[in-house]
Amino acid sequence: MSGERAPVESRQPLDEVMLAMDVVDTLRHQEKVVARELDSDARDREFKEKLKRIYQAQGIDVPDHVIEEGVKALQEDRFSYRPPPSGFSLRVAHVYASRGRWLPWVGGLAVLFLVATIAYQLMVVKPQKALPEKIQSRYELLLDKAESEAGTKAVETLFAQAEVSRKSGDTEDMQQALTAMEELERTLDQEYTMQIVSRPGERSGVWRIPDINTSARNYYIIVEAIDDSGTVQQVSIANEETGTMETVSTWGVRVDETTFQRIAADKQDDGIIQNNVFGRKKKGYLTPEYLIPTSGGFITSW
């Protein structure tokens, strides 16, 4: 049984395609010649011969049909690059192609933003949300620790201030109230003995002339806070001369002149103050119980 074979598609050899592209390139480098030579069909053959001689001078044998293909390709504007039309897709492609330059920076900024966001949530937002619960817990704890009416009143006052701040949404004032409650707790927890300072080279008492009455004198006995283990304690003191709270280990307690002179005489007798206990601060109380009469004024420097 006989039959005809299907026609085989003719393909141009790759080396001829490359040669035709080279012809086109040569033509482009002689654009003025091309414009002049190809204006007339009469001179077309002569121009092609000229091209053939150019290649022969380079030792390249270019068939006529390849030169024809090159000339035709130039006329049809083949083998030339045409940039894609500008638009959104082209801009996206350019951005993608340059990702090696900008992607590390974007990635670094993204990581930095993520870290900052997490830190802000953990260090600011979360603590602020927990403030009301912390204040409530501290309030209940302080009420349990307070052993005096003055202590209980101080706790209630701070809690009332915190409640006003909570209702108004003022987190800064709430934090200040919580800090004050923590300081109050430290005061309530303290337990110490107020001893008159009686060491060689250190003052046991001083006197001041007040600015508002230069004819008078204010007398102070210098004391320090000692716990049961003999350790000197730091105590928050309201300085009556400056009106500020200060944390000190020694301070002056205001007394009348009679008390001042009596303690001075006790020290001058043998250099030792026999009755050196000024008062005692018990746990759960705000202020010490004084064993020596005092007006309650304090100074922190002399």
C-alpha cells in the first residue's frame, strides 16, 4: 500500500538566522547608506553586492538569500528591541527586578516595626491595662497591713485618688497613685527604733534661727533609725524647711528648749547620752511612738 508522506515543514538553519541578524546589524551601522541605496529598486542589486563584498573581505561567504533575508528583516524592523509600553505592569516588573536592592531594607524595616510594636504592647499597653487590677490588689493589701486609724485613712485617700484617675482614663495619674501606695506599703512595713546620735565627732543636736522670727530659736535632736538587727534604715522624712519628702538615715526632730538642754547636759556629763531612745516605729503604723516630747517638725541637713 503506497501513500504520500506528509510535507515536512521547512526550517531555516540556525547559522543562517544568526548570519541574517549580523547582516541587519551591519545595515544599521550604515543607516545613511541604507536610506540612499534602498530608495531605488534599480540599485538594490548593487547594494547587495556591496554587502557581500564587505563580508568576503572578512572571510565570510554570505549566500544571496541570506543577504536578501537581512535586507528584508531590516525593512520589516525585525531583530530589533522594542521597549514594552509604559504602564502599571511595567512599573511592577521594574520594582520586582530591582528587589535585590530594596528588599533587604524593607525586610529590616518590617522586622524593626514588628519588634517596636511588640515592645510597645508589652511595655506600655499591657501594663496600662493591668493598672486597675494592681491598684485594687495593693489597696486590699494595705488595708490588711494598716494597724492605725491614720494608716487606714492614708490608704483610703490614695485609693480614692486612683479611682478618680481610673474613671477619667488618666493612666499617668493612676501610675503615680500606685507608686504612692507602694511607698506607703514600705512605710507600714518598717519597724525600727529612733536613737539619738551619740558618736564622737557627730552632733546630737542643733538649733536654727527661723527666717520669719529672728529673735527665736528652733531646737532639733539628731536621730537615726535602727532595726532589731542593728542596721541603719532609710526613712522618708518631710523636711519642714523645704517642704519636700526626702529619704535619709539620720534627721533632726524638733523639740522645745528645755528638752534640748536636758539632752545636751546628759551628753556633756560623760560624753554618752544615757536615755538615747527617742521613739519606736512599729510595723503597720505610719509614724513612730515618741518617748520624748516633740512638735513633729523635721530637718534633713545641718
